[in-house]
Amino acid sequence: MSDDTAQLIADLTAAGATVAVAESLTGGAVCAELIRPAGASAVVVGGIVAYATELKHALLGVDDKLLAEHGPVHAEVAAQMAAGVRRALAADGAAATIGVSTTGVAGPDPQSGQQPGTVFVGLDSDERSTVVPLTLSGDRDGIRAATVAAVIELLSTTINRE
């Protein structure tokens, strides 16, 4: 994955894009992967690990009624996390070009009525907002690693399309 990540960082740099990351189930692993290659400081503005449900509202602006009704593992939560992190980590008054988010259940137990492997990856930019639902299998570490890989792939596809 690091070769893919290095290419992503190069593509983001060439595009003049910046990325902000909001993570739940991945606990900082997406941000850690993004900053692995040299040159990442030019494009990665930072990340927020909002593992506790109430932090998704307090730090990222996720609608508290949405969280109360559906819980933290929901497509719209991922969408709002991705949009919220762009605002929360605005540098010099400018929102990040792209916000990405992860929310889901890594296991081993279900959460909020969702089974392990239920994951939503959100992406928000001025051009689009999208959520990719994932149904993953494996153990906790495998689900988290597959989620990180999915974020890198989504970012790569997005930056090469825009």
C-alpha cells in the first residue's frame, strides 16, 4: 500500500490539493498511512480521531439527532464527518480541499445493531460528497487495514478524476 500512498501524495501535490481526515474505527491509521511518504506535509493538514460517538457531534458537527436515531455507524454520519473535518481543520481560514472519514464496526462484537465489517468511508470536496459502504470480513485488524486501503483507493480515484 505504501507505493500507492506515495503516488497518491504525489498526485495530491501536483493538483495543489489538501486532505483532512476524520476517523473512528481506524483510530488514526488512515492519517498514519497518509503521512508515511516523504512530502506528505504539503498535502495532509491533519486528522481527528473521534472514536467516542459524542465527539463526532462536538468536533465534527455530525447532527446529534442523526446519531441518536441511527448511531455512529451510518452512511450519513460518514458524509457529515468528512464535511465536518474540512471545516474543523481549516488552515488560514481555508477548508481542506478534500475531507475523508471512516466509521464502522471492526469487531469482534456488533455495535448499534451493525455487524462487524460494516464500514462507511466518506469523502467530501467542493465538487462532490460521496459515501462508500463496505462489507468486510476478517478479524479486527484485517477490517481496519482493509478500510485504510479503501480510503487510499477512494482518494486516488478522486484526485485522478478531478
